[in-house]
Amino acid sequence: MARQERARITRDRLIDAAASTFCRLGYVATTTSDIANEAGATRGALYFHFTSKEKIARAVIEEEQRRAVEAGTHIMALNRSAVETMLLLCTDLARRLRADPIVQAGIRLATENANLDPPLRSPYRQWLETFSAIAARAVREGDFRDNVDPEAFARFLIPAYTGVQLVSDTFTGREDLMLRIREMWTFLFPAVVATDRAQDMQALLDELIPAE
Amino acid sequence: MARQERARITRDRLIDAAASTFCRLGYVATTTSDIANEAGATRGALYFHFTSKEKIARAVIEEEQRRAVEAGTHIMALNRSAVETMLLLCTDLARRLRADPIVQAGIRLATENANLDPPLRSPYRQWLETFSAIAARAVREGDFRDNVDPEAFARFLIPAYTGVQLVSDTFTGREDLMLRIREMWTFLFPAVVATDRAQDMQALLDELIPAE
């Protein structure tokens, strides 16, 4: 195995180890030694790749965002309607939040952003821009009403989703997250869905996020 | 000054000091020495009142909840309609989130709950119960439609508000919080407000949370 390949594998292992350590202990309580131990690596190896705990936290977030972009690109390539695309993005993130430590750590680092300086705005920005663009497409496709402001919609949806997953985590360890996301959309639809598309959109929601 | 009175004053000072230290450093990074220093008290005085950092964190949250109940009781006593009461509770909490370190610390400890074991569900429970009861009254008063499920409404509103204030904190240090709360309600109203009350409710929103 080439030296570069070995270095890449070590770096990935350190990022995985950092994610699970941040999830277990939180950002502030985690030390670089904790991360090196968890990865079965030396602190020297860690410092070869990352010069500080903040650098490795940012690498975890970058990896989370890379996975989000990858998942998003895959969903976009399905060429579904804008509303279906939004529902798929929400349920896909919910699934990854429940199963992937990198995603759990990335979202936790973002919601506990006060620990990082400057605060982590870029993950929110990315979601805001994505949903704003898709909501504009939903208007063009006639599923959203003409008077819907796509930016305002994204500006409410992204924080709302952030809170929904946080409270679901607090109460049920995200067991009920899909149901809570379904509930969120039942409250959002009346504000945005075109009257003549209401039945179709409800059917779509029932199909993609069944009531149980 | 009686000994009891002095003890109460010291206890309050320790809670204030803990709140500002938790806000500055986060829960995990804060030590009991940091809190004693901030309060200008000895660690002995701190341990006389609180046997652990977790105990003092819970005291901060209890004080935040006490202030929430006090503010809520004051707003309830105004005897306004259910919808007006909900809007007043939201804007009142927003004001206190911007001005009161105890409230900032209480909410931060609640949203970073993974650091505490068991997780902090009681602040959410209290808000959920309060808003569920008021939403039921909004249905009885005819401002909300008959088919609105008050519990489901509260189950979405409380997490949504949690996320809205968190993202507003991340982007603007809560400078834009009132506008974001207004935006939240413009998206919620179409899902719940009775058709014949839509104009009145919009007027109420414009009065209580002006667009600028």
C-alpha cells in the first residue's frame, strides 16, 4: 500500500474516532488524546493530520457536509418534483441522523456551535440555499402557490427541522423523528401548497412518510 | 441581616455567576472554581449550597423555569385571547432570551442536553403542556379551526421555536429573533387559523410583532 493511501486511511479513521468521541463526550470535554486512543493511533499521527481539536472538529463537519452533498446529489438525480425532492431530503437526513455517527457529530457540533469560534454558519447556509432553490422550483411546478417566498420558506423550514430533530433526540433518541417530520410537513403544507394540488401533496406525504 | 437572608443572597449570586459562566464557556468546560470566582465566593460557600456542578446547572434551569412561569402567569392574567396569549408568550421569551443571562443559560443547557444525564425534558414538557392547553382554548374561541389537534400543534411549535432561536443565535446573536418569530407564525397561521378569522389574526400579528 502506498504511503499516501495509508495516510488517507489513518485520516479517515481519526475522523470516525473524533465523531464518536464528540458524540459521547461533547466537543469541549473531548481531548485529542481521547480521539487518538479511540482511533488506536498515536497523538503524533493525529497531529500529523490535524494541528488542533478545532481542526479535527471542522474535518468532521466537512465530512458530514460531503456526505450531505453526496446524498443530496443522488436525490436530485432522481428527477422528482420539487416537493418530493424536499420530502426525500428530509427523510434521508433523518435516516442518516439515526444511523451515522459522522452525521450525528456534525449536527451536534453545529447546534452547539457556541463552542466554536467563529460559529458554524456554513452547514445552515448550505441547507438554506438548497431548500430556497427547490422551493422556487415548487412554485414554478405549480405545487406551491405563486405568492410563496421561497427564501422565507427555507428560512423557517431549516430552523424548524433543526429543532424538531433536537427535541426528538431529547425525548426519544430520535426514535420518533420520522413521525415528527411528517407532522412538521402537515403544518407547513397549508401555508404553501396550491389549493388544487392539496390532495396530491397529501397523497405524496402519505406515501413517503407513512403515518406509522 | 439574618443568616438565612445572607445565605439566600449568596445562593442567588452563585446561580447568576453559574449562568454567565455556562454561557461563556459551555457546561462541560465550566468548573465549580470558575463559578465561585465569578461570584466572588469561596468554593466552600459554593459547596455549602450546591454539592456538584450538575446541581448548580439544575438550579440555573429551575430559576429559568421559575422566571418563565412568573412571566407566563403575568401574561395569562392579562386575559387576552388564546392566540394573543401565544404570541405574547413567544415575544416575551424572545425578549428575555436577548436580555437575561439566566434565560440564555437555561435554554442553552436544555438544547445541549446531551451533556446532562438524564436529558433535560422538563423545560420542553412545561412549554408543550402550556401551548397545548392554550391551543385548545384557541379552538374553543373559534380562532383556530375545529379540526386542529392542539397537542400536535404544540408538538411542532415548541421544537420549531427552539430551532428558530438557535439559528437566529448562530447567524445574528438573536438580533433578528423577533422577525424570525413573526415569519414562523405567518407559516403556522394557514394551518390552524379559522378562515373567517384570518384577517383578524393577521392584524393581531402585525400589531404584536411588527414587520420591522
